[in-house]
Amino acid sequence: MEFFKELWMFLKVRKKFWLMPILIIMVLFGGLIVLSKGSAVAPFIYTVF
């Protein structure tokens, strides 16, 4: 949790709020990859892409 706190402080101090959508999309795609590894959701994910 400390990492996210420091990341938020960095974004707030440096006024780098434009990075937030990029980070959110990267986290979502990372979660999608983790879910697709050997799960029942995998066939549905592959049909989307």
C-alpha cells in the first residue's frame, strides 16, 4: 500500500495527472492477463481480442 501512497504523492506534487489513465489501463490489462491464465474466463477474453 505504501507504493500507491508514494505514487499518488508523486503525481500530486509533480502535477502528472495525465499519467493516471495510462496506469489504470495498464493495471486493467494486467488483471485481464492474470484472469485469463487457465481460468474459465479465458475463452471469452480471447474472443474479445
